[in-house]
Amino acid sequence: MKSQGYHLAQVNIARMLAPIDSPIMADFVALLDEINALADNSPGFVWRLQTEKGDATDLCPYEDNRILVNLSVWQSVEDLKNYVYKSAHSGVMKRRKEWFEKFDGMYMALWWIEAGHIPTVNEAKEKLDYLSKYGESPLAFTFKRLFAPELATSPITQQFFPKGEE
């Protein structure tokens, strides 16, 4: 699903089993540069949240400092899916139980943004909260139920779906 004028934003969060500098997290940390470079060079990649260090592990958007946030923008759902499930990233996903707790609640959200918009961490947190409160809609969704980009801004969507905290 690709549409001119729109890009797909995605957020996922995870709670580490231990602090980022612990031996438990060492293999994960060792893979960060490689997996981030893979994303940066993947077809359809637009942007990802990062500090001067090149990743987002130093950011603490939640009171729980063991929660990591991954926020990125892609040209289409297909581009993101190919990166997540059909690249070396899938190997990291298969190992996530080594580094992260099972997360209670919403840990991933997708939403359409106007091309050129860079989402903020607060915007991403609002999308996760929205999904928790209202479920999937054109305003926030998951891979399980996709929506066309144009629906996010349609007058019908604006009338019939709650806007949440936005």
C-alpha cells in the first residue's frame, strides 16, 4: 500500500530484560549498528529516530528506563514489511526473547503521515495509547488490519473515529 503524498510511520517499544550495558544485552547492542545500517539502506526507508550516537537507546520516553523506542518512517507498508520480515532484521526478531520481556499492552503502531512530516516520540506514544483505548482505525493500526492512507484524513474518518489525545 503506497500513496503519493503519504508515508508510513511506525513505532515499537520493548522492555529490556536488563540495563542496556549489561551482559544480557551485549549481543543486542552488538547488532545495533548493522541492523540500523540495513534499515537506512533498505528500499523505501525515509527516516528513523536516533541520537548523535546513531541509535535511540539513550532516549527514555517512559518512566521505566528499560523501555526502548524505535520510531521510523517508510514509503509504504510493503517496504517496512520487507525490512522487518524479509531481511537480516528477521533474525533479530527471532532472538527478541533473549533481550526483551513479553510486553503487556500495545507495543507497535502504524499510522499514515504526510510526506515530509517527521513524527515525534510524543506522537508515537499517543498512537500506542490510541490503539490501547480504541483499537485499530485509519488513525492508528497494525499489520493485522491495514488502512489506506487517504482514510486517515477523510471527513468520514474524522467524524466517526475518536481522535484520542492528538
